[in-house]
Amino acid sequence: MQSIYEMAQMINLYIDESGSMTDMDVKNNPYFVIAILRPKDMRRLRTSFKRFASQNMESLMAADARCKMFKDGQFQELKGSEFTPELKRKFINYFCRNNQIEIYYIVIDNKSIDSYMYKNKERAFNYCLKLAIMHFLKKGMIQDKHITIQIDERNQKTRAKYVLEEYLNTELCLSGIYSKNIAVKYFDSCNNSLIQFADVMANILYSNLRTRNYDKEINAMKKKGYIKKIFDFPKKLLPES
């Protein structure tokens, strides 16, 4: 178990996504959103997460038409894509209080991506993540500390799992703005509640980009400091956050 000192010297980030990286079906998949969760207190947030799921179990089960969150009647994990608008608003209101979280977003505009970039989607994902983290470091949003990234293993092909960590360390250290070490760990999201949290937050912004149904909630999260930054690639989509 890590000591309080060790935890203070480390930044923990949890990552998941919503939408698709594609240049073939842009009409139905205009955006790809990556959510990066930075919890203020991991233990406290995990406890709150379990409490939210428990308190809303009936509503979650009723919303799970595609059986993504439940299997044989047993709860597996939260999936933002299965949430009703009411559940999404309830999730925001439940967690965007008491200064528990920071959220960083990457929004990729599929309409503006050169088809060559998506020939290797793992490489494209890694590149955009590197650009965003570099930006967050330059702006002082993320400090020059050791970073541990936890990400859903289903988002990366097996061969790509060994590339991201080396790529980020090499690129960020060579940039001269980062002097520590990045570790990348992969989990099945059903075994990692904070990756599930990132999944829900990714889907909330993705849904809002398509419907504008959550403008009020998104603006409130930005104003209160829960959304720290929305990094747009390759062009500006949203107001400066």
C-alpha cells in the first residue's frame, strides 16, 4: 500500500472514451471524446460511486435495454451510453459537489481528420493523448509528477498496450516539459469503478455535442471547476474552458 507521501508525489488519471474514431461514417459518428478523470480522493470517490449505483439500481436496470450494465440480473458496471437523460443529470448532480473530481476532455472532430491518420487508430489515439497531456503540463493544469494512467483494456489492441507507455515517456521527456515517469495500466472496466466513472463522463459530453441537451450542466461543471479543460483536435469546437 502506498504511503501518504508517495500518493502526494503521484497523479492518478483514469481514462475512457465515447464515440468512434472514423472517417467513413462521419454523419453518424461526428466526434470522438476521451474523458480523463483525476480524483481528489480515490477511496472517497469509489465509495460514493458504489453508493450511487446502489441507490439507483432500479433506474439503471430499467435503462439497460441492451444488457450492457447487467448480466443475468446481476450488476456488472456503469455504461454512460445506457444512461437516460435523467440518469446523466442525476450522475452530474451527485458527483459535482464537495470538490471530489477534476475532468479533462479531449474532443476529436472526425470531420476534420485526414484519412491517413485513422489508418492506425491506436497510433492516432496515442498521438492525441500525448498532445493533450503536453498541453495540460504546459499550462500547469497537471504538475510535473509521476503519472499513473489507468485505461480500459478493451480500448487498445494487445500489441498497442506496450506502446503507449513508452511513447508517452519518450515524447513528453524529449519535449523538455516533463521530467518524471508515466506508467500505463490496463483494466477490464467492470473491475475498475473509476474507469467506469470516466466512461459516463465521456458519454455525457459526447451526447451534449450531438444534442446540446446538457449545455446547462456542462457550463455549470466548467464554472464550478469540475471540468478543467476541453482540448479540441484538430480545430476549436467549444469555448475556452
